Amino acid sequence: MRIVVPAGGIGGARFLRGLRAVLGTGAPTTGDQTTDSAITVIGNTGDDITLFGLRICPDLDTVMYTLGGGIDEEQGWGRADETFTVKEELAAYGMRPTWFGLGDRDTATHIVRAQMLAAGYPLSAVTEALCERWKPGVRLLPMTDDQVETHVVVDDGEGRRAIHFQEWWIRHRAALPAERIISVGAESAKPAPGVLAAIAEADAVILPPSNPVVSVGSVLGVPGIREALVGKTVVGVSPIIGGAPVRGMADACLTAIGVETGAAAVAEHLGSDLLDGWLVDEADADAKVEGIEVRSRPLYMSDPAATEAIARAAVDLAVELSKERT
């Protein structure tokens, strides 16, 4: 099968590891092969931010490190065996911000990216080059080569202002109530090269348990991507279990856009025009969404076997619904 996965964050990356196991992909057949076209990941770049002269792409890197064996498994982001000498030195110079910690190993990735971008390479080409090292076993594409950033409108008592999503998420831990979430630059962005072609050629699309607002939602916000997905068989995996996010602060994001933190509510938000199938946890077995086939099963990615079982259930449902479509 050829599967497209719009993804972002830790949940998306870990789900992809299970999906790769289900499809039996990821092992290079030649010394030059670094990816397998069976899975194309459209990575969220709305979380991207420029700090200290470096372009940081957290979701692309989390997917790349997780599938390439370089991730810090305990926290789910950043490099394994990381040190923070550069961060400490920047703080000694009084450089701001101090709330975003760049690890030394991770900084090397950002330096390579910044240097290639400055030389005129688009983000898609830079991402491909970085994957030459990590060999993630999937084709990893940014959602766009254009600069798109997620900003959050807040009122912290000192006035209403917009801050970068990373500041809201990391510095404030999403504790500042968000009035609006804005995808700056999305309206004029174009899908990165290969994105629409991968969707057109896909047998199915699977939405992993990523943040539905600022991960999957950001990808869908690039003009042309959602429209292309609507014509495909699309199965989603709920990131909400029993009225709470599996991890992270997706509930704060959902509240900001006026959507209830619930498995059914998220599916309704994504829309029956997009979703054909929706996997929910057994805690939400009574969830029903008009126009969408809802199935329940355990959704906690507690270990590799559980994650693979979830991915297999998503693939099986996609195959079933695709047959019904044809």
C-alpha cells in the first residue's frame, strides 16, 4: 500500500514507527536508498521558529529522529544522550530567549538547515538532505516550502498580543488562555513539491493521533492539501481518550477554537467530507459521528506492540472503507 500521513509531534512520530512495522518498510535495499515511498509523511511546519539565527523545525526533526533511531525515547523529542553546553553559553552571554533549550547535538541539525536555507535550497530539499543521514524509512516532506508559523493571541493582563506558538506552548505551558490561533502565512502558502502527487497516488490517508489543531490542522490549512485529501479514503486515530488528550495540551488548543475536548467532537471538527473512518479508544466506544464510520479499540501507545496494533487497525479500516468506496 501507498499511505500518506499528515503528521506532527510525538504522537504522530510514534504512530509512524508502528505503521512502518505494519507495512514492513524502512529497511534500505541498497546503500543509496534512504526512504521507502510506501509511506509519505507530510510534516507540520507551523511550529517552526527562528532562534539564534537558526531555523528550527520541531515536528520534522521529531519524525526524522524517531524513525532514524536518534530520539530521546523518554521525553519523545530532542536527541538521545544530549548535552546543553551551547544553551549554557548562550545564557552566559545574556542571549534571549532562555525558555527554548537547544541541545548540542540538535543544534548541529539546525546549523546544517540554516546554512542550506541561506544558500537558497528550499526546505523540502533540506529535509531530504538531512534524511540522507537518518534513513527514516519513509518519505518525509514538509507541508510547504513557504514560511508558515502558528501564532496565538493571548491576553496576559498586560494587554492583548500575539505570541509564537512555541512561546505559548513551552514558556507558558499553554496556561495563558488563547483567544485565537492563527496560521500566519498559510493563506499564500503552496504545498511543497511532491505533496499533492503523493496524495494523488496514495491508496489511503491516515491521520495519526497528532494535535488536531496545530499539527494535523496546520497541514490541512495549506491551500490545496485538504481539497486533495477529500477525494481519498481517510482514516483518523483519535488523539483524545475519555475527554482528555493522550499527551500534551491539545485540550487548550481545542478550547481556543471552540471545540469540545472529545473524540467525537474532534471528528466532527475535521469533518465527514474529509474523514471516512475514525478510531476511538474503548473509553469512547459510544461515540457516534454522522457520516463517519467509528470503531473502538485500545489506543494507548504503551509499547511498540500496542502501537503496531493501533496502526494495523487503522490500515485495516482504510482497506475496508476503500473497498466499499470502489
